[in-house]
Amino acid sequence: MARIAVTDGMAAAAISMLEREGHEVVLAHYETEALADGVLSDFDAVVVRSATKLTDEVISASCGESSGLQLIGRAGVGVDNIDLSTATNNGVLVCNTPGSSTQSVVELTIGHLLASVRHIPAGTQSLRAGEWRKSELRGTELSGKRLGFIGFGRIAQGVGRVAIALGMELHAYDPYLKAHVARDLNCQLHSSVDEVFRRCTHITVHCNLSDETHHLINTKRIGLMTGRGADGIECGNHLVNCARGGIVDEQAVLEALETGQLASAALDVFENEPATADNHLLQHSSFHGTPHIGAATYEAQARIGFEMAELLIDFFAGRTPKSVVNRDVL
């Protein structure tokens, strides 16, 4: 039976599933130095979330000729904290749980959109300060506005369904998407990111972080937004990112908020996490954010835990897991 390290937490019921199958589960968070020294080489598998970084050095130190890691489980979607090339070169299978947190991230994205246009964070802060700013906090509706998606996968499509119900018009850039998927949701696909920014007053980010997408949202693109909705209302420009930090150039966003080119910005993810007070974007009155909590619901964590447990059980029983990121290892 396998020895499995869980470094960033896992639902208790999922751990029980693994233990009932005879596997040993060790719940422990390891510092960078211990990871680089090969502490994971004593395990057959490791399950991580976003906090643990499995770099080239860490994975290389965790693999041996006759023992060491055989599987890396990413409890969540993004695998940018895992060096896939090194894992593949060492014969380590990488699996994730792509569908488990979809609904949670959809709802958080919609929450940030609504909070932005209706001044919910500013209203709360002013009330706590003893102010009654009713006349100042006039917002705009999402209905009648164009919502642009950078990436139109599962989460974006879920956001799109809610946005349609709210009366929004959908636009997207996704070079990997089959055209019929967009058509089925009455979403207009564009051939460039720039065109989405030209057409839309509200932008939401749903792509992976890579060399290609790093700072994809920058000063030039934000400057393309017009601030006028499809309904003719001056609604300002709004940006939401619940995907990955680093896709959005945070300095560009801060400057756009200061000039008024952006009316609001809302981030759940940051280029450097945890984001702290030295990130000046956090101090701007038209910014609001959350500390990378897209998948942080009881429902999502239960689904993620069960799905990851099933992946591990299948793998160590000699079956191919249903969600494999680096299929070259198979």
C-alpha cells in the first residue's frame, strides 16, 4: 500500500477513504528547505494545493531509482506550482481535480462583479466609519453590458450562464475553444484579446498562467476599454481575476484605477502571495479583493477531496486515473 503526503490539507472524509484502502496518509506542511532536501522521497505520492511549490529542485530530490514519488496530486485546477517537465522526465504522474471547484469559482466571480458595480465594499467601509454616502454610491447594472472573457473553459462558461440570466452580452477570446461551445451560449468569439477589450466594459479572466499569458492584462489592453455599455450607459470599466495571479499586471491596474480608466478592479489571486500591505493596489479605494479563496467552500473542498482520493486509489490499484495532466508518463 502507498504512503501519501498531504501538505496543504485535505477533507477528513477523503483521508478516511484512503485509509480504508490501506494507504498511509501523513498530514504535514514542509518548508522549502525540507522539500529541497528530499523529504518527499519517503512517500509514494504527494497531494498539494497552491501553497506548496514543487519546483525542479524539489521534484528531482524526491525521486530515486527504486523509490520516491510516483504521483503528484494537485487538489484543485492550476498546476503552475508544479514543474511538469521535471515531473514527466522523472516518470512522475501529475493529476488534478479540474471540475470540483467550478461552481465555487463561478459564484465568487459573479460576487466580485456585483460588488464592483454596486459599491458594496465601499458602502460597508463607509458605514463602519459612521458615514451615510447614499447619494455618492450610485452604481450601474450588469444588465445591458458586455462581459468579456479571457479564456472560456468550464468556469467561464458557468459565469456566462449566470451573466446571460442577468441580461449581459457575452464576448470571449479562447484560441482552444471549439466554436460550437460559444455558439451554444450565444457568446461571440473574437480572434484577439485586444478585440475583447475594445468591445467590453467588464472583463473577467479565466485562462492559465504561462509565459504566454504573463501580464496578458496590461496598460495597453486596459486602455482599449471605452467605459460605455451596450445600452449606452456610461458604466466605467471593470476587471475581475479569479484565475491565476501574474496574468494581470497589478501595477498597470493600479495606474488605471488612479487615472479613472478602470472604475474598479477585483482580484482573488495575486502575482505574489500572500499579498501584503506593500502591494499598493490593495490600498486603492476602487479595489477590492479576496485572499485566493475561489475554491474555499465546504462544498468544493469535499468534492476535491473525494475526487483526489479516487485518483490515488485508482493509480495504486493499477488503473489509469481519470484526470492526468502529463499523459506522456503513461
